[in-house]
Amino acid sequence: MALNQAEPGPLQALASTPTPPTAGLAEPLTPGTAAWQIRVTNALVSLGWNALVLLIFLAGWQILTILINSRFFPGPIAIFRAFADLAVNGDTGGRTLSEHAWASVQRVLVGFGLAVVAGVPIGLLMGLYPRVYANSRVVLEPFRFIPPIAWIPLAIIFFSGMTRFAFLIFLGAFFPVFTAALVGVSRVEPIHRKVGLVHGASKRWILGHVVFPTVLPDILGGMRVGLGAAWLTIVAAELAGGISLGLGRMMSNYAELVQVPQVIVGMVLIGMLGLLMNEVLLLVEKRLFRWRWQVSL
């Protein structure tokens, strides 16, 4: 006689269920985690390539210095020694490299900040009201073509201290920011403004939620151009004399002593400070407009 097999209970059925192949493995990466890892990998790859290019450039420079063998063409090793000496012992007046750099950075930040504060609203205003710009461009446009260096004699006569440098840097950085805001307004789609008006939006709401977000990428681009103009202006202003602190003043002092490595130290430091400030603006731009940086071919 056959024996009746008992039906399997719930626990037996669960135990006999085949284990999925992914059981016991780590949780799959979420899309956000994968994107973050891709960004970190790309950043590391870019950093590695930049480091390699820099090493090749410095090696070529040093080899060229050995071949030329002139005291007026120092190599990276001589410049690094001059940098260390200025950072530790200071210049001929006992002022350290950090003091000179901080003085120049302060002047650039003040003048550049004033240019942004004035250039953005004025550019937006004249972009929104083209007749205002058309009727006043005969006064505005000529100022745009006068180099800030040409204002140095008048600035020395009428201003002193931080006011002088803020005035000169303002002139150099204002017009790139102003022009970017002015031109950016024309990129605003009329349909977006009309949709807001149809739904009862006020002019202030349209300005803050339609116009300004559309123009902001152009403004940041203009700020980067204005930042370069600010550094050009501050070096020329500090070379004019009348001060004891600043990278431009330090370079001028060592140029009179024909000490080329110290002059190049000032040039390299200006370039690095400008690069650092530009990278900060780029990070802000990437943070605000991620979609623009995701478009590639």
C-alpha cells in the first residue's frame, strides 16, 4: 500500500524556494550614485592629464633654460627658489609674498564686486528698455573703448588708497558684465513673458522668474571676462607707483633690480590667483546650470 506524502508547509515551501542569483550581493548602484562616481572619475582623469601636461611643460622649460644658459631666462627651479625666499624672508622691504598677494586680491575683489553690483542692474534695465540704451549709447559706448590704464593719471590725482584701485578695477570689469546682461535680455523668449502676463504675473515676478534666470548664464560669462580685465587693471595700477604693497608693485621693484626670477614669481602667482577665482565662478555656473554641461557630441 502506498504511503501518502504530507503536503509541504509554508516554512518548507519558503525554504525550498530557489535563491535568486543576486542574493547576498551588494545593493545595486542607484542612478545618483553612478552619476556621482562618473563625475569623480572624470575629475580625477582631468586632474591627471593636467598634471602630466604641467610636468611636460616644466621639463621642457628647464631644458630650454639649460640650452640658452642666460641669467635673464631663469628656469622653474630658480623660480621655485625665489618663490620660497619671498614667502619666507620677504622682499627687499621685508614684506612677504602673502602680504603682496592679499593686498592685490583685496583690491580686485572690491573693484570687481562694485562692477557686478552696478553692471547687472544697469544692463538689465537697458535691455528691458532698449530706448533708454539707444538714446544714451552715444555717452556709454565711448567709455567702453577707453582702456582703464588711460585713467591711471586721473585716478592718481583724484583718488588715493583703496578708492583709487576700486575705481580703476571698476572701469575695467564693469563693461563686460554690463554688456553680458544687456545682450542676455534679448535671449528671453517673448512667449515666456506673455504666458506670465496671461496668468496675471506682475512685472516684478516676470523679472525674477523669467528674465533673470534666462540672463544669468550670460552674466556669469561676462563676470569671468570682467575678472580677467580686473587683474589686468590692478597690475597696471600697482605698477604706477605710490604704494608699497601689491604684486604689481613687487614686480616693478624687482624689475628695477634686474632680478628676473622674482618678477616671474609675481606673474605666476597672478596667473594662479586668477585661475582659482575663475574656477570658483565655473563651479557656481556648473552648479546652477548642470544641463548646459551635460550637452556633448
